[in-house]
Amino acid sequence: MTNRSLIITKVGKVKTLLQTIAITLVLFASSNIAQTADSMKVLTDYSLFSEYHKNKDYDSALPYGWKVIEANPTKFSKWLYYKMEECFWTLHDSSSTAQEIVKSIEDTILYFYDLSIKYREPDKGYFQARKAYVSELWLSLPADVTIPLYEQAIAWQPELSSFYYNRLGQLYINSDDGSNGLKEKAIDLYTILVEREPENPVWGNIITDLFGNIDDRLKFQKDAWEKDPENEKKAKAFAATAIQASEWDQAVAPLEFLVSKEPESVGYLTQLGNVYNKLDNGTKSEEIFARLIKLEPDNKDHYFYFGKALMDAGRYSQARTQFLKASDVGNGWALPIFYEGFLYEQAAAGCTDFDKKVVYLLAQNTYRRALNMDPSLTEAKDRINALSGVVPTKEDYFFRGIKSGQSMPITCVGWIGKSVTAP
């Protein structure tokens, strides 16, 4: 082949390569333009959806929401599915919504929640619970369908609202036939709620109703823990029931076990300290609340309950220190000041005659200070009135030559270390 032929061949190959590159660039550019157009369309649809939603025009918002889901179900998933849900629920529950629209929502809602669960994975537990709820309440599906839906929601997101736990619990109770084990499941479920919300009596009362009475429930949970003494859930359930039943002595063992497992659990320590208080075990109670103060030095309740433990143990001076600290940490919390007055009232028993009356006056003044700090503290008002007949009278002051405004030191109780002013 001649040099001329070689050059022609090479030029032809270069030309072909350039044509290929040009075609590729055109196709790539076209693809990018199409993708850009699609992205703009999704953004426009979402903006329209959000604007209608913001203006509470939910009927107009929904078609645009569906367009966004169809085009890109993940792009705005953090907000889209929650806003869509609000549209559905508001329209469904509104008395002004036409029945055909309500029917359309009910026909669509499970599909919507399936999409929410699939494309908003971090919140799938919440959307599953909502799916269970509409299945139960809107669509009246049977318990054998709705129970697994609630169970899956709780499995995915155990911190779900107690509302959904209760819905499942009621389904268990209403579907129990005495042999399908649903009563036992209900007991387990409500035990979780008792542990979660120990101050809420509703859950414990439901469990008691399932057993018939609280004594049977307490015996059942005690036996369950004693057969499995390393089981923390059973210990918690037993302790919670013992506290609800005011069986303080029975609450000690499971709480001590739980504290041994979690020595820095504020919840367990607080419960145990309060139980010791109820049992008049001042030494143990003091020990627990001293630990709590180290764990949470800014928690006013720890100082307050430590003060009560010391008071019950007859250590009034130290109790006063804790009450004053509780009030200070609580930014002028009145209740500990009321208890400071109660300490003085109790201490007056160690005095006689006029000295006793002066200590009662100190107690009354302290109650009055607590009432000024919190006018709703009716206990303080009651004690002020109760002491009005035992404080010094005008005659007491006259016969002792005490003038108005004169300071009267308290000497009959050494730890008080205060004086009061004659009115």
C-alpha cells in the first residue's frame, strides 16, 4: 500500500471516530436535557402540592402529590408522605367531604401506606401503625388482619406512642377465646406500658382487670420472676405492680436487683429510694438519694426526697439543708420551704410554754413564705390557720415586755439557730 493510501485510510478512521463522538455528545446532551426537564417537572409538581397543602386545599393538593410519587418517590420523602397523609385524614374526617371522595380515599389508603413504608424507610414503623389503625377503624378489617399489622409496627418502632400499644392490647383482649394466648399477650403488652409510664394508673388497672384483682396479678408476676430471677423485664413488672399495690416490702427485692444491673439508672434508684422511705428505712433511703444527687446534681427532686428521708429519720438539721437546696435548685420551689416549716413545727414539741409558741411562730412564718412563693400551695394555708391558736398572743408579749419589731432568738432547739420578730 502506498503512502497516499495509508494517509487516506487514517483520515477516514479519524473522520468516523469524530462522527461517533459527535453523535454520542448529542445523545448525552439530549439525555441531560430530558433529565433536567424531568427534574424541573417534579420540582414544579412538588411546589404546587406544597402550596395547595399550605393553603389547606387538600383536594387540589393530592393529584400533584401523586405525580411526585410517580415520578420520584424518594426525592421529597422526608415531607411528602406526611403531608399527603394529612390531606387524606383531613378530607376523610371532614363532614363536608363528599361520600364518593371518602370512599376513594378508603380504597387508596392502604396502597398509600405501602408506598410510605417502602420509600420513607426511617419512619416505616409510624406509617405501619397508621396503616393498622385505618385498617381497623376506617375499613373495619377483622382482628386477624389488624393484629399482625400493629405487631409489625411495634417490632419496627418500639418507641411508638402508647396509643398504638393500647389499640393492639384492646384487640388482644376482645379477641381472646381462652385458648389462643391473646390474654397473655395483652398482659405482656400492658406490662411494657406500665414500665414505660409508671405514673399512669390506666395500664396497671387494665392488667388488674385481666387478672380479676391486683393480689392475683402481684402473685402471678412474683412467681414469674422467681422462676426466672435474671429476667429484668419480669423484675420490672413485679416491682411496678408491688408499688401500685402499695406492697412496699415486696417491691424491694426486684428493685434492688434492677439497681444491681443498672447502678446508674435514675428511674430505678428513685423508685427504690421512695420505697425505702415508705418502709421507714431512713439509712437506705439516704444512701440512695445521695447517689442520685451525685448522678444528677441539678435535679431538685433528689434533694427534696433526700430531705424527706432525713426528716423521717429525725435528722431535722440535715433535712433542712436538703430542702433549702431543693428550693434553690428549683428556682424558688415552694414545696421544700413548706417542709422546712413542718420541721420547725415538729421541733416545737421539744420546747415549753412561751418558747414553744415562738417556734410555732417561726413555723407559721415559714409556711407564709412558702404560700407567697406559690399561692396555690393550699397545704401551707391550712397550716398557717392551724397554728393561729398556738403562736404568742398580745398578752404574751405585754407581760414579757416584748415590743413590736423586737427580735426573739430561739434557744430551746439548738439546730434551728434562728430568731423571729415580734409582730
